[in-house]
Amino acid sequence: MTKSLIWEKYQQLPASSREAAAKFIDFLLSESVKSTPKQNGDKKARKGFGSWKGIRLSPDFDAPLEDFKEYMG
């Protein structure tokens, strides 16, 4: 969708809906900033699952639990 088409549709909205649309756009922009990993050497950039400093998963993390043995074929 082009900017001009979006602007045209926005202008057709009543004033109360324009305010709601503007708030929704602000919300979408804030969410897109949150979901974009930081770059340029920022230490807070996400490195992947299990990368929290000091947190380690045990080697048998995915192993079946004894408690559920009777339910597993």
C-alpha cells in the first residue's frame, strides 16, 4: 500500500477515528522497535535461546521424565 493511499484513507476517517489510528500507529512503531534486535555492538543484543549470562541448560534437558514413563508408549 502506498503512502498516498494510506494518507487518503486516513483523511476520510472521522476525527475520533483519526486519533485512534494515530495511537495504533504509535503502538505498532513501539512494538517494531522492541522486536528488532539491537545492533552495532550493543551488549544487550539477543544472542539466542539459552544465552542469558549465568544460565545453563542441563545436558538432559530434553530427556523424558521418569514421572511420565507410564504414559509414553
